[in-house]
Amino acid sequence: MLKGKRILLIVAGGIAAFKALELVRRLRERGASVRCVLTEAGARFVTPLSLQALTEDRVYSDMFSLTDESEMGHIQLSRDADLLVVAPATANILARMAAGLADDLAATVLLATDKPVLVAPAMNVRMWTHAATAANVETLKKRGIYFIGPNDGAMACNEFGPGRMSEAEEIAAVVERMLAPAEQPLAGKRAVVTSGPTREAIDPVRYISNHSSGKQGHAIASALAALGAEVTLVSGPVAIADPPGLTTVHVDSADQMLAACLEPGRIDIAVCAAAVADWKAAKPATAKIKKKAGAAPPSLELTPNPDILATLSKAGPERPALVVGFAAETENLVANAIDKRKRKGCDWIVANDVSPATGTFGGERNTVHLISATGVEDWPTLAKGDVAMRLAGRIALHFGRPKRAEAAE
Ligand SMILES: Cc1cc2nc3c(=O)[nH]c(=O)nc-3n(C[C@H](O)[C@H](O)[C@H](O)COP(=O)(O)O)c2cc1C
């Protein structure tokens, strides 16, 4: 989504500077090119070499470097970007920006730019709440500087409160919204996306579950939100962060997942990407089942879980206009998925091979087939984010609102 966009990332001297490395990766995997300016203090926390390796570009630090000035003057550096991002933004650099200082390359570039500037502050909670910092932030906001964070949380200095730099993923999502906001073909549409596994209790400490990581479902939720849909993500227990810019509801069991899917009321789009357990314990124990010496292992009686996909697909005035299911199979993938689409009554099925050899569960890539009433499309192996964008694009097309790129295909 950031293909062709140029970001100038200014890394100042805070503990959170290590997160700038992650930010470079998140921006580059979205297609942006990233060039870094590192302050003198910043270089105490991350090396120019790390930033250079990750950006595949030189890192600029010295205002009076003859080589840098002849190759890329400091004014050109500030203008030769679509967006300037300061991450981490220290109390010091915020003060210098507010005062209009130009006492090093970072400050000079920030003063000379005519491009939008996004800052991600990171500092000790007392520095952040200090009246001087608060006044500087207010001044900068009035001048049109964009802010993201800081977040609340535990800090490296053993204190708790606002001051943690926003996560790289959050910053990248905001950059995306700032630089690629034009196409919102799903604006006004409401969507529910399920993601991750479910956990079915056997007793208060044991459960039945599966290997779903939630990466594909979460990516689909983000992709629909990026196209303007109002998205509720219903997530089973996963180890990945809630995506920014949408509502995430956390559930454990299939029963809870179904209730959360019905909660938003009338929706236009349902994408059931969660790996819902087919069965649950018929009578979960209320106390931990004890192991008794010499006794045979207890047997586990199972009962079917509610069928979320079939429930959402049921015809009626409340049915979403488009219901998309997922079929995770280890054999006869397409045939089973075609059959599943008919049995469940959904509109489309995204079929993916989850045999261990494919590395789909927990992996970054996915090979899927999109099955609809009109046929089967075989998609190439793609990053899960790209599968998500492609699916969201198809959904926009279904509603007669093609993304420009898709319309031109
Ligand atoms: C270990 C250590 C951690 C620091 N962490 C921060 C921080 O998180 N945020 C901040 O505003 N300043 C922090 N500072 C202070 C800045 O490094 C200092 O104000 C410096 O002058 C910032 O320069 P710059 O804004 O030009 O990068 C830290 C200093 C040290 C020694």
C-alpha cells in the first residue's frame, strides 16, 4: 500500500530507538523506501550500520559532511520524501522543533521541510507530563504536526504510565492512512471477521484447541478496515497484537465467538477465518480432573460446537450480503471446499492447504483458492497480508466499488 512512497525516518536518542529498526521493516514490507537521519544521541542507542542494512540506503547524521552535502543537500533531504517520521521523538527533539532550532541535521531537516511530519514520542512518564513538554506538544499540534502515542505501559525506567513509543505496526498503519487514504471503497459497510483458534474447556485448566495463529484473519480485518469498512474482529486466543483502527473482541470458546459475531447486529460482510473447534467437551468439569493412581484415564465425551459459518449464512433479512468462509484442509482441498460452500450456504470459500509441510499455520505465507458459485480461482502463494488485500479488493468489487487498481486489471 506504500509502494513508491518515500519516508524520511528521524531516529532520536531514546531507549525506544531499537523499535525504529522494526519500523523500517514494517514500512519497507508495505513497499515504502525509507531513508534515515540519526541524531548524535540516537547513535548511542542504534548503530548507523543496522539502519543502513535495513534501509539499504545510507544513513545521514552529520550536517557538515561535504560528501553528504554534495550528494544530497540537507534541504533536498527534507523535501525528497513524502512524509517525515520522527520515531522515537525525544523530549529534546520536540523542544527543538517547537523552538524552531536548527542545531543539528535532524532539527534542520525538520525546520526546512514542506512535507507532513508524524512524530512518535517516547520518554519517561514525568518527562512526558512535564509542563514544558506539554506546551511543546501543544505548539507542534497547532502547527499541524501529527502525533501518534505515546502509549500507556511499563517503561524501561521501571515506571508506569504514558510514555511508551507506539508499536511499529501501529505507526506503519498510521503512515499508510496518511499516504494512501484515497481509496475507501468499503466506506459505510460493516464487517465482522473471525480469527484465531477457539479454546474448549475440558476442565478449568485443560482445553481442546488448534494451531491457528490468527495472522490471516487479523490481516483480513486490517485490509477491510484499510478499504474503509467498519470492522469488528472477533479473535480467539492468539499471541499477536490487536490491529489498529478497528474493534477487537476477545473470546475463548466457539459459543462465545458466535455470540460476539451476532452482537454488532446487522452487518454487510462476514469473513469466518477462525479455526473454530468442531467439538467441545459435552460436560466440562467444574473442578480439575484429578489423576488417580492405578485408575484408567477418563474418557472425554464430545458434542458439536455451534456452526458459526452456517449460522451467519442462514437465509433471512438479517443475513449479511456477503458471507465468506475458510476451509482448512489437508487433503482433497478444492473438492472438499466446493462441498463445504454448498453445505454451509455461504457465498465464497477461501480454501487453504494446512498440511504441516506447507507451514501455513503460524507461517507468513498462504496458498489459497477462492471458490464461489461461478468457479474456482487459484491464487499464487502470497504473504498473508497480500492474500488479505486481494480478498478485500474482491469484496469491494463484489459491492460494485472496485479499487482503482483492480478496475484496471
Ligand atoms: C539511557 C538513556 C535513555 C534515554 N531515554 C530517553 C527517552 O526515552 N526519551 C527521551 O526523551 N530522552 C531520553 N534520554 C535523553 C536523551 O538521550 C537526551 O535528551 C538527548 O539529548 C536527546 O537528543 P536527541 O533528541 O537529539 O536525539 C535518554 C538518555 C539516556 C542516557
